[in-house]
Amino acid sequence: MSKVGLVGYDCHTGLGELNRQLDCYCDLELWLKKTHSHWPSAIESNARKLDDKFADSLKVAIEQCDVLLFCETPYFPNLIPLARAQGKRTVCVPMLEWTPRGKWTVDVDLFICPTKQCYDILSADGLPCVHFPWPIDTDRFSFVQRNECKRFLFLNGRGGWHGRKGWDAVRQALEVWPEMPLTVISQVDIRIPEQAMDVVVLPSVEDNNELYQQGDVLIAPHTVDGIGLEPWEAMACGMLVITPDASPWNENPALFRIPTMSVIQAVSRPMDWHLSSPNDIVDICKKVMTMGLGQESIEVRRWAEKRSWATKRHDFMNLVKGVTNEAVSVRSQNLDNSPA
């Protein structure tokens, strides 16, 4: 039986949340934590944690595990070459915008791509990939049926890299429609337009389930997403979502999709950076407030349940451990078709 070690953050960030779910559902041998430069460790774990402050923690993790699993980046410059030298498998759940061409990516054994957009692009680069949509933690999120929209919700978090969560578009929408009933949850200071009449700003909460009790419809005009957990979590709670009409968001359900204009933004690779029009956001939100939402609320919860960790965890771990023929065949196919 292959022993899997997780490598990554254990703080309250998006990547920390991915790791929390892996620790909760995936029967890990250990968790080699990477200390975040700004945010403290805050996630309790089922797996035995190794602290990266100890000089031999990476060596111990590689020796004691057959597979090293990480989200976005390997975190330790020597992780992949040391693992390869000892015949250990490395598996990455990539965030497309932060996955460079070349560098460490060429020696990873498998990329488990959480979106089809990610799979299409990385497989075209000749990397060993499978497309496996990230499972949803439906056990954590309580379903509350929404029958109408009385209040919108926008989750700003820490704003995201270069404001990718889309607060600028939402702020401008408030300038166009000051009466918009909106709750904003933000871990950083934001400027609310003076004319806005019905905006509530709340700090973040530790339990993500509480985030989605603050409104009826989530506005998520993100500019780029590696996965996009928030719309999925909202739908698990029965909350309808408004997302950009672009990849990767249009791979999943949405009550409405916001037309976008795209520009190229250099992250770790050139990415389409999708900009939502404040006027389009206003038009959509006004329409939503006239609608009945009850059946759609039930349907998005059902959709989330079909994507739950409870139904997908074994298939996911089979890919991580390399025990499925699908992973082997996709790797071989992509390597055969890789550019000369």
C-alpha cells in the first residue's frame, strides 16, 4: 500500500483549504508543512505533521512516503530531484496561472488538473496529465434553500493576486447601483463608495460554512482562478452564483454568467485576465432580484453532492498512487506527443 505525504501550507488561505481537505479525506501518512511568509499555522491535522523548521524534515518525508503530493508548487527546491533519486512518485494539483513552462514541471510524474482548461493547456505542453475536477466538501457545508434573492454576497478574502477576486468591478457596480443589497466579507481594508446605501462589510470567519449564510446569491467576477472554490462551496450550501462567462468558470453551473473582456496578464505563464463590466453586473443582479430561485437552489446542491469527496475520494487517491491505467496511458500519450 503506497504511503502518501502532503506538502504545503497549513494556514487559512486558499491553498491551505485544499490541503485541509486532502488531510481530511485522503488517509495521508504525513503532512510536511510549509510555513507561510505572512500567515500563521492554523489548521489541525489528522496526519502527522512535520515542521519545515527542522533541517531534515524534507529528507524524512521522502524516506517515509512513496508519493509526495502538493498543490500548485513543490515548495522545496530539492523536493522533486530528491524524490526522483529515491524512486518516489511526485504528484501535483496545479493552479494553471502559477504553473510555469519548463523548470520543475518537467520532472513531475503526474498533474491532476482540477479544471478542463488546465488539462487542455498542460497536456498541450506535453506534461503527464489527467483531468479530475476537484471534489467538493459537502460534509462541511449546510444546505439552506434560497427561494429569492434579498441580498448578494461578495467574498473578497485577501483580495487575491492583483485583486483577482474582482472587488474593483463590484465597487464600480455599487457606484452605478447604490441601492444594491450586498454583504462583503474581506480580510483586508476596502473602500466602499460613499453613495452605497445597503452594504455590510464583515471580517472573515474561521468556519467556511458561515460565509455562505450571509446572503442568497454569490457574485464572483474573478479575473483568473486555478480552481475557484468559492462558487462550488456556495452551491453546496444551496446558494446560486454569478460567475464570468469564460474558462474555467463556465465548466460549472451558474445562475448567470457575466460577459467579460480579456487581456493578457503575465503570472507564471501568460494568462487570459477576464474583466467584468460593472454595468453587466448591475443588469444581472437587478434581474436576479425579480426571480424565484427555489428549484435552482435544490439543483445546485444536488450537483455538488455528485462531486463530493465522499463519492470521489477513492478515484482521486488511485490517481495519486498511480494504480489506475488511465493515469499511465495519459502520461505515455502526452510524452509521445510532446514537442521535440
